Amino acid sequence: MLREVTAVRYVTPLREGGSLPAVVEADDLGTYVAKFRGAGQGPKALVAEVISGELARRLGLRVPELVVLEFDPVVARAEPDEEIQELLYASPGTNLGMDFLPGSLGYDPVVHEIEPDLASAVLWLDAFTENVDRSWRNPNLLMWHRRLWLIDHGASLYFHHNWASAQKNVARAYDAADHVLAGYATRLPEADERLAGMVTEELLTEVLALIPDAWLEESGLPSPAETRAAYLSHLLARLDARAQWLPKVVVA
């Protein structure tokens, strides 16, 4: 399982994006960006964060540590915003924490040049997980200590919002035209050859085991075990179909 911590201090809300995450301090003396299960997409966004983020980590990409964050809304009782209070009181119990990277800067495609192998690996991962939220408008990338870090994968794996049609859309093509790193991803075939071989059934099973059962109970499937099996089946099938979804042309 992911490491578990408990929020002890609510620092400030983050108003970038619609899910209203927040910075919190935890009982391990760490500072985290909290993603709440009571936000619009519900626990499925947290599931997507874990699957895509931990898969990225195992493929050699940098992702801040993810933890299971126990949250009691009373910690934030002084928050004056009614909308945020409603979100917090809808999110007691287990939520997701992402290690806060102090002093990090948002990736700027005008300022930061990314080497082709890294850009191609990020694009490959986003195509595999159908991440629709890595555009130049909202890169969801940070520069920290001059290195690229991947954040915010809650918009990936959108097939799980409609399991009935998931299998028939398993080979859905990925449009990379708007991807923030597309112009640098000139080694996509090489990335595909390297990374596809790393994504095994054993690796995916390991990643899926990190998801708390409580986040899988609203999947619409009979049990957490069957939900994990459905994710595994879909992702393995998508991996086999990558000739159909891998972008053929990188658009600058």
C-alpha cells in the first residue's frame, strides 16, 4: 500500500483548476498537496492519480511521492470559503496526498527545453493512459532542481467513467497535437520500444494493489478485486493495441 499519513494542519487552498486541492501539513512533518475524494470526479480521480503516477515512477519518470492522506474536516474548520468547506466536509477519511515541492516552478514551454528521450517517454505514458490534461494551456509539469516532475493525473484513464464502453474503446487513438511536449518528442518509436516492454502484467498488478479499497467501491463494479481486474484487463489490452493509438506524427 501507499504510505499513510494524517493531516494535522490545513495550510491553504490551491485555486488552480476545478478540483480545489489544498496544501496541508501531516503528522510525519511533511507538507502535501491534498486531492480530495469529494471533488467533482470523486474517488476515480484519485485512482487515476495513483495508477498513472505510480506507473510513471516505475517507468523512470519523476513524480512527487504519493501517500494516502487521512483527513478530518475539523482540521480546516477556519476555512472561510463555503464552497471549499462543502468539499472538505464531503471528504472525511482517506484522500490522496502528493509531496509538496517547495520552490518548484510551473513548466514553461518557452523557457524550458526538454531533451527528446524524456519528452517522448512522457508523451508515450500520456498516450497509454489517455491523459487529456498535458496541454500547453495546463501542462501539469513542474521544474524542480532543474528537473522535470509530472503532477496531476486525475484526468487520465477516462474510460473508467463508463465501464460499459471501455473495452470497445481500448484502441482509441491519442491526439498529441495539443500536447505540451509534442515538439520535443522526436524519439517516440524508441520510447515505445523501451517502455512497452517494461509494462508487464506483474508491474500493473503491483500498481493496482496500491489503491485503497475505499476508492474502488464507487466504480460501479461488484467489488474492489473485480475493479482491479477490470483495470488490468483494459490496460493490457490497450498495451497490445498501441499500434492503433500511438501518435504517428509529432506536431511542433
